[in-house]
Amino acid sequence: MSNKEISLHNKDSVNYEAELKKVDYDELLSSAGQFGRFQILLFLAMFPAHIYSSFSYFSQLFMTEVSPSHWCWIPELENLTVIERRNLAIPVDANSQYGYSRCQSYIANWSEVLSSGLKPNTTWQIQSCQHGWEFDKTEIPYPTISSELGWVCEKDSYQATAQAVFFVGSTVGGFLIGWISDKYGRIPALVTSNLIIFIGGILSVFATDLLQFSACRFLVGMGYDNCVMMMYLLLVEYVAPKYRTIVANLPGAIFYTIGVTALPWICLACGHWKTISITTSVPMLLVILAPFVLPESPRWLLSKGRVNDTIDKIKDIGKVNGKEVPQQIIDNFIKTNENKEIQEKYSCMIILKHKVLRKSFICMCSLFMLCMIIFDALIRTIGALKYDFFLSFTFVSFTEFPSLLIISFILDLTGRKWLTIVALILTCVLSVLSTFVGEGLPPVMCIVLARFCVNFAINASMQWTTEILPTPVRGSGSSIVHICSYVSSVISPYIVYLQNYVIWLPHIIIGGIALLGAICAFMLPETANKEMPHTLKDAEDLVNNQILFDIPFLRKEKVEKEGKTNPSFDMK
């Protein structure tokens, strides 16, 4: 064979090898536009998802909250002013933070008292409220289910119980909707979760006791989180890796903040707990349009072996983005997936068989559980801070925006570990401090700042979880971490309930929980700017090779000196 023929043969071999180059899903997706018009439209579609999420989570708070200032209602004294009624019929209680009894009244012939001008004294007998309660309408100006059904005094735990049942529903829904998502796709799961919320919200209007109301909120809880998580999965599965960190946080920073800060004023405008339930549930019906306007996830189609359907979806993306997907990439993608060997599948329980991974997994589950307890409890304690309930909720909720926006840009600089530790220590300090700064605005601002800090910890932990777990168990392991957070949230309403006995106790407990969370974070390895573990061995090496004070922006100079040749600092 001549040199020319050999040269041509080698050239053909190189071309053939190039044509058979392996193409994974991310490369195929990038060829249709990494972040174009299609991804922007899908990004905007996150708006209703985040609105629904905030409504389904917090609407129950505004439906059940009751004014902490309440006392026995005396029908015979209805022509007197509020202050006159309370001073005449309600015993003084020096042990109460309100200065009067909220659950007892004097026994008297009130017609005779009014005609004779008698004044109450300590010799009068007292009894529990016989005709219901009177509530300070300057705090909660509309009827809630708690005020209508008398969920105060001996029934003051009913609100906490109903909220706990909501989180039990979230746990069940996490398994059910997750199974639907994996079995039938993201769109069916999205539709199912929203319709469950709609049904539960509408049925809540007809509840006449705790059991009926709790059953309805169980349904709402089943759909909560999944109504936004399915859209979140769609978005990240349609966006190239380069933009996923921003996409994971920016929609929440903008859209969730809009929903959660608008909610208290929507509820105030509704003027009744039943109207609130209807107003926050009816919009969920728009989800029936989802199959007609939202595309199914190509990554899910690919997981089901539907390669041609995956390619069709990618081509559609290219058309919207004004880019044509090269045929060679399509051919190589088909070849890659035709010859792809079936990977061995592991149960996430295999993590518990490895001592090193078991420790990290338990710490991560514990960290996420503790963060979610703090996240939920802080917002529920504001009713006892003696400041405008609706303004307090708005201030605390607005912390979502700056925290998510900031974390989008600093997380890779500070790293997951020390950002979480510092955030939780500050949460601890601020929560405890709120009990020593008096009443009114100062404790509210402490809680606002504490919530701001814990937002950092939660969002860092969400990304941290996926980066610690190895590829074979990343999906199932992440699901268990989230489900653990639902389970832990069951106890947060009861922590808040303790304020009925000792007003400052919930914030002290929250501070202790934050400190415990910081200890859990301390035991986890830093993952910022490191390759995500592919195998169980990679995950073990990540833990075994961790450095105590491994802060990414401090190691930047070292990476530059090494020419960034160390694979441990390469982003996946």
C-alpha cells in the first residue's frame, strides 16, 4: 500500500471515529441552544408553579391563625365597648402575658350588674367560657376556622394538629407523585399534584370539625411541593449544564417571593377563611392546560428507551431557538444509546452498608430535616411577637428574594459547608436574641434576619445533597432526603405551640436546632468545584479526602498555579 493510500486510509479512519463519537444527552441538548427562547419561555412557566407552591403551603396559616388576644364572650354585655366588657367580665391574671384570663369569666347576673353598677372583685366565682370567645379584630380582622369553631383554650392545639396532618400528607404525596413522575412522566405528575390541591382546598370550605378539616389539608399536603418540583425538573432537564445553577435558584428568588409576599394581602382582601381557601385553590385548575402547552421531559423519555421521541423534542427546542440540530450529532446520539450497556441499579439502601457513606447520608438527612423545622417554625412564631401579623409575614417571607439571589452567585465561592455552618450559627444567635430585645419591631427584625440566614442553609443543602450522593443512588437518595424533611416538619407546629405556655421557648428551641444543624454540616465534605461522584468508591474518596477548612475562594490561587489540571476541581 502506497504512502498516499495509507494516508487516505488513516484519514478515513479518523473521520469514521469522529462520526462515531459518543454524544450524551447534555451535548445533544446544547446543540439545540443552551439557553434560548425555548428555555426562557419554560423559565417563565415557573411563575404559576411557584405561586401555587406558596399558596398551598401558607394559605392554611391564614385560614387557622387566631388572634392571641381573646376572652370569653358575654352576650348580655354586647352594648358595652370592648374594653368595658373585658374589664367587667374577665378576671385579672397576673401570670398571663396579656394581664387577663383568656379562657375564664366571672359568674354573675349581668343584667343586675349593669343596673346596679357593681364592679368585679376577687370574691366572684369564675367559670370557663360558656358562649364562645371574643377576638381582638385589630390583629386578625376576619373570621378564621379557629375563631369560628373555638380552637382556643383547651382546643388551642388543633391548629398544630391540622398543620402536622398537612405534612403527613406531604410525605405520602412525595412517594405517590414521585412514583407517577417516574412511571408516567413529569406532566401527568404535575397535573395530578395540582388537581389534588384543588380538590383538598375546595373541600376544606365544607369542614365543620378538626377531623374533616385535617383530612382536607392532608390532600392539599399531598400536592404541595410536587406542584413546583415537577416544573423544576422539567426546567433543569431542558437547560444545558452551564446554566443550571442559576436556573435552580433564580425562579424561586423572583416568582416564589412574589407569591409568598402577596399572599397575606390576598387573604386580607378575601375577608374570610372560606374565601381564602377557594381563592388559593381555584387557580390550580389551570393545570389542565399543561399537557397542551408544556413538553414532556426528553430526559425522562430517554430513561424509558424512547430515543426517537427524545430527538423529536430536542429538534422542537432547536426550532424555537432558531437552531438546527446537526444530523451527525443526532446519528451519534442514536448510536451511543443503541450500544449503551445497561447500568447496574442500586437501591439507596446500599449507602447504609458503607460506613463512610452511611455517616454522610445520615448527616445530610438530619441537616435537611433540621433546616426545614427552622424554616417552617420561624414563620409560624410571628403571631406571638405583638406586631402586625401581615406585615411580619411579608417581611420574613421577602428574605427569600435576596438570599436566593445572593446564593446563586456566591455558593461556588464560599462552598456549601462553611456557608451552611455560618448561616446556621447566625440563625441560632438571632433566634435566641429575639427573646431579649423586647416587643414590637426589634424581635420581628431578629426573626427576619434568622429566616434570611436559614434560607442560605436550605438552598445550599439542596444542591449539596445531589453533589455528595453517587450517580447510581443520586435520584432515590435525594428523594429520601426531601421526604425526611416532610416528616420532620410534622413537629414544627408543636414547637410553635409551646408559646402558649412559655412565650420565648420556641425561639430558644429553634436556636438549639440551628446549632445542631451546624454540627451536622461540619461533618460533611465540601463539594464546590469538585467532580460529582460517579461510583460508591468516588463518594467514599470524597469523604475520606476532605479538608477541614476547604473554602473554594481561598483555594482559587492554588488552582491557578496548578493550571487547573487537578481533576478534583473540574466542574461536571
